[in-house]
Amino acid sequence: MELTKVLKAMADETRFKILKLLLQRNYCVRALSKKLGLSESAISQHIKVLREAGLLIGVKKGYYMHYDVDRST
């Protein structure tokens, strides 16, 4: 984990909102897009950045991928 990469990922307001929601419980992209009023593709791009920074983990549940904060980070 590179601290600069983590801080840059968290600096965006939308990604910070996603992290706050995921700290409460896990969500799939569709649920996050409805909660935040953004498109699923926009949420997916933000999640990609957060995953690359090592902040999120994904677990496949049926058809959907559910995301949670990697608390070890």
C-alpha cells in the first residue's frame, strides 16, 4: 500500500462518500448508484480507483459483486 495513492483515492468527494457508506455495510454497484444518484458506470470507475489503492475488497454474491472496506488497510 502506497500512502500517496490511498490519499489521492480518498480525496475525491464521491469516493469519500462511497467509503463512508461501505464502512456501515457492504453494497453492490447498483445499490451505491441509487444511494448516490450516479450512474452505475460512474460508480464502477470510482470503485476501480479505490480497489487499486487497496481500500476495497469485493465478494461475489450471486450475480452481483458486493464491496466492503478492507479494514486491514
